[in-house]
Amino acid sequence: MTRAVLSLLIVVALAGCQTLPRDGPSGRSVAGADQSGYVLVDLDAGVAERIRLVSAPTATSLAGADSDAPVDVIGIGDTLTVAIFEPSGTLFGPRGDGGSVQSGNQTLPPVTVDRSGGIGIPFAGSVRVVGLTAPQAAEAVRRSLVGKVAAPQVVVAIASNPSNGVTVLGEVRNPGRTSLNVNGNRVLDVIAAAGGASRPSEDVTVVVRRGSDSWTAPLSALNSEFGQNIRLAPGDQVNLIHRPRRYAAFGALGSVSETDMGAGELTLAGALGRAGGLDPQSANARAVMVFRFERPEVALALGLTQAPTPRGVPVVYRLDLAEPDGFFAAGRFLIQPDDVLYVPRSDSAEARKFFEFVQSITRVVYDVSVTSTLSND
């Protein structure tokens, strides 16, 4: 019985040479495999710099939403203040001693533009002001008083104009509605009025909706490209959506996780630091790898001829951190969203794992042998 068990376990141990579980492919298997599905690029400081020099295009844009619609006109629901000066004082002037008439001012209570687009003026009735600027509305009121008031002078001011407002929603500190004005009617102006973005700009997408149309762009593009910071139109809706950029880390690292990239740029050195660095007991420092679907223009700059897929050109960047130059390259190479950072185990670590497996089998064989001997006794 003992011999049978021993023979079976030895067979299992030998088979373990091929079946021991791994965290992922070894560095040798990545370099030696059929690379028809990807291209392997040795990463150094020169390669990292060439990648940096290829500017990232903005896949989406707000440029088509730029509006020249006036934002200083009166609309339905706006509140106006109307002041009337009457030199003759016939209608609005105070009465002096003996019934004498003096010139006077009349400031009307705040008045709201009704659904017909008009406001009520004493002795003039309803005056249509919708679609007019404040000076134009004052002129309309003045004309309505001609024949009733001698040489009236009118001043109209917009106390509040919700008709010229835009709504700001999503990842801002103070979502709500804000009014446009002639000096501050661009996207970044209304975002600032709402308290600014509550997330890193690299992780926020701005969506502008106008009627049935919508436009999208990263908030970071608005900060760096003036053409993206478009003028808004009354009634626009600005929505800031959180779309975090993440990368994954696997293999012989201090920790294995999917991690948010956070604000600003993240280098490979920084990503390794966040992952707790290489495991000193098992990592293969000569084969730190980044799996990425690279942009075709970057692949062209690197002289790669690999056919692109719908997601990009499959590239595996391999960095040798056993050499000092590797740390300079790691500090220049930028991690991109959806990158997979992988550090394989070294050959010595794999051998150690195998011998630990064999040792565990030997321990089982010993236990079976002892149990069988005691049973025979």
C-alpha cells in the first residue's frame, strides 16, 4: 500500500514541473512566444522620450457647440427694475405748495416679464420687452409714455434673468443654475461659478447639451486648449461626468490591484511605487512589462509594423530594472488608462516554488509511510 501511494505521489510531483500554478506568463515565454498577436519593445529612455513627443489627440471636442447667441437680452420670467424721470412732473412728479407740479422720479416695484413677453407700465399698459436688451427695453417704455408724459426719461435694469441661465450638474461642488453674462459665458466660467470640479480634471468628461444635440470633451482639454472653452447659449446644460482612468498591476509586486491614476501624469516608476515595488524574493527585475493597446501614431513613431486592432496596436513594453538606466526610463515612461503592469517571477523563484511543492509531497509520503508502519504493528 505504501509503495503504491509513494509511486503515485512521485508521478504527481514530476507532473508538477508542467502544472504548477503561476501568477502569469514568465518573461521567457513572453519573449519567446509567437508574437503574431503583439510586438515586444525593449523600453529605454529613448523609447520613452519618443512616445512623449507624440501628442495625444483629443478624440472628442466641444468646438462645434460654440455659440454667438446674445446673453444680455430679456426673456420670459426675467425680473426688471424700471425707473422713470418726468421733467414736467405731470403724472409722476410731487405736488408742491399751492398745487404746483414739480419734476419727479418714479421707480416701479420689480416687475416680471409675463408669458406674452410684456411688462405693465402705469399709464402705458403692457409694453413688450422680450428679446430686447435693457437699453432697448427702456426705449420701448419711453415710447409708450410719449403723449402721456412730457419728455420722459427711462432706465431699465435686469434684476434677474433666469431665461439666460445654464444648468451645471454632476461632479461640481455646487451644482445648480447660473446666469450668463457678456463677460463670462464660457464653459470654464460657469464651472468656476459652480465651485469648480470635485474630481481631478483628467478624470472628468464635460458634456454640453443644447436641445437634442450634445458635445463631449475631457475637462483637461478645456484647461489646455482655448478652442475647447466654448461660449455657451442660454438654456444649455453642462454635465461633468466622472470617468476614472485606471490601470492594473499583477505579478511579483508588493500588491496586486486595479488602481485609479489620480491627478496629473503617472510614470511607470510611480505606478511601481504605488504597487509596493517589486517583490525582492520572487520578482524578475529584468522583465518588468507593460501591456498596452498603443495609438497607431505612436507605433509609427517607434517604427513598428504590427497591424492595428480596433483598440490600437498591441504592444508589450519590457523594462530591465536590473540595470541603472532602467530607472531613468521608468521615470520618463507615462502610464496610460487601461495599461496592464506585470512583473513575472524569476526562474529561481519558480524553482524554489517547485522544490517547496516537492517537499510538501515528501511530507505526505512520510506521513503515509509512518501511518502504514504503525498500522502493521
